[in-house]
Amino acid sequence: MLRADELTIVHHDDTVSHFTDVTYTLGRDGLRLLTATGDEKAFPGHEVLTTHALLAHRDLAA
């Protein structure tokens, strides 16, 4: 699963969904995400126009 501090989903009907602190997978059948609070959400592939993920830089371990 991929990780994002902020995930923005643009839907085909031009609505926008915002999520913070999530892990997600994006595939042919759609987008599935798990929030930090344990909520699971699924969006069918035909509903997702594009996604924008932001991962904040973290200090590298020495």
C-alpha cells in the first residue's frame, strides 16, 4: 500500500474529496484507502478522474 499525508481525489462529476494520513492502493478496479482512524473507503475506478498525493519529507535515519 502507498502512503500519503494528504490525498486529494477528483471525481468524474468534478467533486473533490480530501483525506489526511492515509494508506491507499490505486488499481484498475478503483481506489481503496485506509485512514489513520481505521476507516476504510472504496471508490470504483469509473468514479475517479485523478488523484494527488502529498507525502511530507521526514528526516532520514542515520
